[in-house]
Amino acid sequence: MSKLFLHATIKVKHGQLERFVAAKAEQVPVLTGYGWRLVGGWTTVFGRLYTVINIWEIPDTETFMRTSAQWRESPEGRAFRAVTAEVVEEEVVTLLKSLPYG
């Protein structure tokens, strides 16, 4: 079975990176509790500044759909969305599966 990864590209508003990082740090253990594993989180040093890349490993599509809905409705998910509504310009989320050579 191929692995499933969530790739998120997040454009954070100028001057709001620290606030975003603090809010995201609170969410990592919550999402880990749903079976997600953070592969890594990065920000740009060249190019469009304040762009964040997060990659999560997720067991399967069903887990992603179920736990995404649960997280969105949880108090932690609502609190995170309140922060991101203020500090994020754009977020693009892509689900990826590994190829045999990867």
C-alpha cells in the first residue's frame, strides 16, 4: 500500500509568521492524536517570504476525511481557524501518494 501525504503551502501575512507558528505548534499534538505524523514544517528564506510548507503522513484517505471533519469541529480546530483567518492569505492543500520508486 502506498503512503498518503498531505502537502500544505500556506502564505502567511507579512509580520504574522510567529503568530502562525505558535498556533500551529499547538495543533501538532492534536493532529498527531488523530494518527497523523508531521514529516516537517518549513518556511522560505528566498522567494515569497512568509510561505510555510507542511508535510504530514496520513494512514489513508478514510482517516484523512474522518479526522479532518472531527478536527474542524473540535475546540482546538475552531481556535486554530480563528487565528488563520487573521494571519493567512492563502492555503493550498494537496494529497499525495507515494510512487513505487519513492
